[in-house]
Amino acid sequence: MVLEWKAPIGARLFDVVAGRDTDQVYVAADDCVLVLAGSDIAARIPVGPDTKRLILGDDEAFLYVPGYDGSVRIITTADHTVTTIYGSPSTAEVVSPSGRHLYTAHMATSRESFESLISATAADGTSITTVAIENYATGMDLSPDGDHLYVATSRLSSYTQYFPGSITVIDTAQHDVVDIIAVPLSPDTVTVSPDGSRVLVTHYDTNSISAIDVETREVTSMRLPDAPLSAAVTPDGTGVYVIGMQSLVAVDFPTKIAEIIPAGEMPRQMKFSRDGALACVTDLASSAVVVLDTITNSVISAVQLDGHPEAVALSGDDELLYVADYWGGTLSAISIASVVRDAEAA
């Protein structure tokens, strides 16, 4: 059976994450985080309104819940205690590989200059440091070892439509800026490859993506069919995909070929299996989840769901795909093995 279960939550669902070593699933609802064990709600943790996203540390000891109002709730997953920190709204957030440090980017303007502040906060809510960088920070990601933080910035100006861009590199041990790499106009999101050798930068305003070779600092850019929302890299680092406003594409930088994959008209989130052989993509337009073979970039199956599937998470054993319906307020669990088996039998 493809659809294992469907749990009615009764509220808007903003995000979902799943533990790799447990069967627990965390769902961001209107004013709380729900903890599910199977299809049953095991706990309801109040966090207030305006949840932006969920970030589960790799060790799964802490769940970070940044809000659009500038607050961050840090949930200890063992006992569901909540530590709240307050600040100005963040433009980007990322958690260290250890799961013990949260980095957030904030605007800091004055009449004399425009800069951003990168804040580092410990899992217990203690402020570690704040690093001031030039220009407006739009996105950021960490190297796999957590030693370097890559921040996309734009130099805002009232005289140009698109803004000069750069990637600011911060040493997370010394809390210093160690490099600034120029990139094409209007950088947006940042994604570091799993081996740390490449930094991918999307440019929403110019329908393009750039790749930075970390060792040589060489920047390669290419055009895309439409405006990119985010980039994703397979676990082995060989496949690069870009989710756009109305397309999903596989990009190859040496040939600068962007292959459009028929994954729907409004793809929104993408998750890979642990071996990278499969990818699951939600398509908001068709209310479906598309399962892809990443070796051939072909569609294995499209699982039709009701409502508005958007956020997704894979269970630690790759057996279940959890799909959150934003407006419908339901969480569905799809059996990946059943999807593949039914496709092979068809």
C-alpha cells in the first residue's frame, strides 16, 4: 500500500523533519511543534505563532524553530523543554554539524552604511559572538566540518535593478572574515556540496546559478529556465538539482546544460534517499509527490495526494516519506518501497 497513513492535524503545517535514528517526526503547526510516533501525536510543544522552519541537529538532541518575528525556540528533544531567544528577524539560518551552534543573519543599517550581523548562539541559548559583515546577507550554509560559514551578500543600491554580489567566508573558530569571493548579481541561497568542494549560489533575479570551486575560488555560472528557489546536491556530490518557480532542472556545469525534469509545474521541496538513488519532490500545482531515479533523471512515479503538499521529510531508514499539507492540515506517510514496487510491476 503506497499511502501508509494520513494523520489529520487540524492546523496549517509549515514544515516537517524526521529523525535518522528514531521513529519520531516533528511537525510545525500554527502555534506549536507536534511530535508524532507513527500516526499518533505523542506530544504538543507550544512555540507561539509565526514559525519559519524547523532545523534538527545531526545528533538530534536539539530542534531549532526560528520564527518570522525574530525569535528562536530551541527544543531539547529528550524532554521537550524550550529555550527562547529574541532578536531581530533573520534573513537566513543554519545549524552546525554538531547540532550545538545556530548561526543567524540579521540586517543592521545606519545612515552611514549597510551591513549584516551574523550571530552565533549555543544550544542552551547563550550568545557566542556576532560578526559584522558588509552588505545585505540573503543566504548561508556551512562546510561539512563546520569550520567555514559561507554567506551570500548583495550591495544594495537605489541606482541599479540588480545588485553586485559576493560570498563572505567566515572562520567559525576565530569568528573572523577570511575571504570574500565575488559572484554574479543578486545572490540568494547558498548550498555547500556534501564533500565541501563546491559552493552553489542561486540568483533568483537573473534566473541563474553559480558554482564556486572552494580550492581555486573559480566561479562558474549558467542560465536556468526560470527563477531558482533553491539548489540540492545528491549525497555523493555528483548530481546538482535546482528547484525553480515552475521547473525542476538537473544542471551540469562543465557543459552548462540544464535538463528539465518533468516533476510538475510548481516543485517546492526535494529530499534524497541516503544512497542518493531516489529523490522525492512535492509539486504544489498537481497535489502530487514525484519520485525520481537520479541516475537517469526519470520519473519513477507520481503519487497523487489531496490538498497542497509542500514540506517533506524522509524517515531515517528511507522507508517512509512524510508529506505535510499546508492548507489541508494533514500529514501523510508514503511507503517508498511500495512506490518503487508498483512502478516496476506496471
